[in-house]
Amino acid sequence: MKRYIIYCAVATVLAACSPGNKAEQEAADATSSNLLNLDTTSTEKIIKTADMRFRVKDVQQTKVKLGQLIKEEGGRLWEFSIHSDVYQSEKVRYSTDSLLELSSYRTKGSIVAKIPADKLDEFTNKVADMAVFVDQQSMKLDDQSLSYLSNQMKSQNRVEAVGQLNKHANKKSNNVETALELKDGYIDQKIQNRMINDRVKYSDITLSFYQDNTVKKLVIGNDNLSDYRPSFFRRLGLNIQNGWVIFKEFLLILANLWMLIVVVLVGFIAFKEYRKRRKINA
């Protein structure tokens, strides 16, 4: 019904125009006839998009199964990612040179794929069977029929306009630039319609999945250097040896200062003699 209204409107507008000459009138009539004959048998351009979020037992295994299922259904995998979020981590002593690392984390995965539109419902049902629990599932329909028809009609208009420009081309006019602009617009609309056809044929679906929190145990090397110190008795013996070495070094220092020691002794003896004489004289 929508297309019929558009066809009638286009025919009415073209019929109401006042052509400047007979050639333009014939071109307008030809254009009107071509526009009304466009896409009379084409199907509706319905674009489907879907989205799912669900919980699984193992994210990595689910990713592999989904890849196989997409291939079996004739679809294409466009993007995927897997990442883990660590919620808590702790290190406890395991032995003298090792620690036990405990980590609590959640692994998540994401897949973006294109599935044949006629198999989208069947595909989502198979995905739901893989899930432990489906958090969210949705589907959206977008009717691009009128946009597609509009592009076709505009493209045909441009083809007719370029033909008329070529008939009346002359060296003093800007027909070449105008024709190039019309051709570029024609190409853009052709590409837009091709994109619409691709999206109608293959539906986009986004799959987000996750697994329950997991606790991972891992024995790692001990990076606390204080734990690598020798035992108490070993360190006590080493300190005694080190003290003896220091004492010997001290004796060597005194040996280097023997002249100073002699001077101190002579001064001490002289001082004592001085005090004795003072007592005697007193």
C-alpha cells in the first residue's frame, strides 16, 4: 500500500510539471514510466538484529561450541573476546621458598556474528540450550523497504538526467561536472541498497556470556627476601666469626699507632713523677 501511494505521488508530480519543450516532456514521461515499473516484485526489506546475555559452565568451551554452531548455520564470526576480572587475590606461605596464590575471578566472553536471517530464530534457540541461565534475550526488526525503494527511484532519476545532459552537451556548459555529481550520487545509492540487502540477508547478533566465580590455586616463588635468611644458630656462628675478624682488625689498627701509644705511656709516666715530686716538696 505504501509503495502504491508513492508511485501515484511520483506520477502526479511528473504529470503536473510544465515541460519547456517536447524533448523534456518525452523524457519526463519515460522517467515516470520507469519509476512506476521499479521493484514491483521485490520483497520487503526487513533487517533483524538480536542480542543475548547468558551464563554458562565454561566460557572457553562455549566459545568453541558457538564458533562451530555459527559455521554450521552458514553464518560468519565477526568479532570475539574473552577476559577475566579478578575480584580478590591473596598469597599465603606454602614453604620456605614458595607461596600459594589464591585468586577469585570471573571470566566473560563476547561474540558478534552474522547469521542468515531465515535461521536466526533457530540459532537463538540452540544458543539458549547451551546456557545454564538466560539473563536477557531480545530481537529488533527494522523495515527498510521505503528507504530501499527511495534509493532505487532516485538512482533511476539520475540515470535519466545524465542521459538528457549528454544529449544537450556543449563545450560552454557545466554538463560534465553535473553529470559526475549525478553519477556519484547514483553510486552512493547503489551501495546503500547493497548494504541494505546484505543486512536483510544476514542478521547481526551479539552474544555475551559469563561463568560463575572461580577460585584458582597456584604455587609461585617466594619473593620475600627476609624468608631466605639463615637460621638463628647459623647466623650466631657467623656473627662470632665476624666479631673475631673485627677484633683482629682492631689489633692491626693499634699496631699502626704504636708510636702514639708510646707517647701516651711516656706522658703518663712523666705526669706521675711530677705529682710525686710536688708531694715531696710540699
